[in-house]
Amino acid sequence: MTLTPLAIGVAGGTGSGKTTVANAIRNRVGEDRIAILSHDWYYRDWIDLPKDVLDHKNFDHPDSLETDLLVRHLKALKGGATVEVPVYDFKTHRRSEETRRIPPRKVVLVDGILIYAEPELRKLFDVKIFVDTDADVRLIRRIRRDIAERGRTLDSVVEQYESTVRPMHLEFVEPSKRYADLIIPEGGENAVALEFLFARLEKILD
């Protein structure tokens, strides 16, 4: 008898430490037993919009993501099927023609800032984690990441944070925290919370 994979959600604001928590779970569960999806991979392909428009687009609103495709992929993985997920380039705001193949695993983890703001996606998770980190820490992390990895300038990162990131966090991300089963303050630096989570996951998996 094949058991349905355990679906874990890891949400939290931008720069909260979701990736650190996801990697800690992957290391504990084992690379060969977990498939990881990121909601960020499902940004819509804005191929028809010029760059100057894209640079000022609100990428922190739920409508900017093709969540229905992620829902289909998560359902497929939970059903034991392999999926082909999008590859998104944050520098050009375009999807690549190539896809990334994700096979089914015993555990499926999805991370993203808006995954609990979407009812159809939210109900697919067996365990819902929210990484809660102070806004100033998150902003500093975002600035460092966007400059180093996404070719952004300091001014553009701050402008985007003030115009869309912070307002959308207050409207969608922060309220979605109430759906979490476990809230982890300070993310990957909270060893006590992580050990509690690991113990619970190992019990469920066993």
C-alpha cells in the first residue's frame, strides 16, 4: 500500500528565513525523501510587458502568481506523479523555456510568502509552518539578496519594499499567520522550535 506523501508548508514574510527552515527540514528528513517546491517559481510570465513597466509591477500580490498551477502540481505529487515545474528568472521577470522535473517523495515541502493566503493551496498542507521574523531584519536580508542575486540597486529595492512589499505583507502575509500550526520566531536560528518540529515530523513519518 502506497502512503500519501506528507505535505508541509513553510510561509513567512520576505527575508524571514523560510529557505533556511526548509533546508533544515530537508537535511533532517533526507534529500532522497523530500521534494521541495517554491511558490516563487510560479510567477506569471510577463512576456508582453516592457521592462520599465515590470520594474514597477506589484509582484507581492497573489494575482502575480499562477497558484492554480502549483495546486495542480502539489496534488499530482501527493498522488505519486512526477511534475515539470517552471523555471523563473528574477532578473528578466520571465519563465525559461526549460522546466525542472520534480519526482514524488515521501515528503513534499512548499515555501512562499503567500501560500496560506490561498484557500485552495492552504487546504492541501498537512503541516503549516510560519517563520516570524522582525521587519527590519527581513528588509536587510532582502536588500542583500536582491543586490547580490537579482542585479538590483539599493534604491530600487527600497522603493519596491515601500510601495508593494510592506503593504502586501500587511494585507496578505501577516493575516495568513493565523492558519499556521506552528509559528517559528527567528526562523532557522530558533534551535528549540526546530527540534520540536523535527521530533513531530519524525513521529508522523514513522
